[in-house]
Amino acid sequence: MDTKVSVKGNVMLPTSLRRQLGIKAGDELKAELRDEGILLSPKAKPKRKKRYKTRIATDPITGMAVLDVEDGAPELTNEMVREMLADFP
């Protein structure tokens, strides 16, 4: 695939390549000079633990305080609850 260098030195990566490599706007690339030319590769992204939105709500039946977690969240463990409550005032 061909591309051009802009006046400011920017290089446009074709959409198909960005999609295959999972490169998004703002991602950092590593540039290396090789005998054959320039090698651009995505820098390793630190793995982030998905954080689910939680809130303390009132149970409509018992009237007691309960943790409400967004849909799709995994089952809460005691450790996860302790971690969430540590940030609660």
C-alpha cells in the first residue's frame, strides 16, 4: 500500500492496516530505521483492568443499602467489594 508524507512530516496509515493492528488516534508508534527502510510498530499498551460503574443504592424491598453494578459486570468477590468500599467516604 502506498501513502504520502505531508509537509509537516505526517504519514497517513491506511485504514485497513490500522484496523488490523488495532491502532487508534493518539496511539504511540515505535519508529526504527532498518536497512530496508523504516519500520513502524505499535507500542505495547499497558493492559487495563475493566472497571465497572458501581453505586450504592437503596433496595426497594428491604430499604437497605446495596451495591448496584452496571450490566455485564462479573460476579463480585469479597476482594472486589473491599476495593470499591475503600474509595467510599
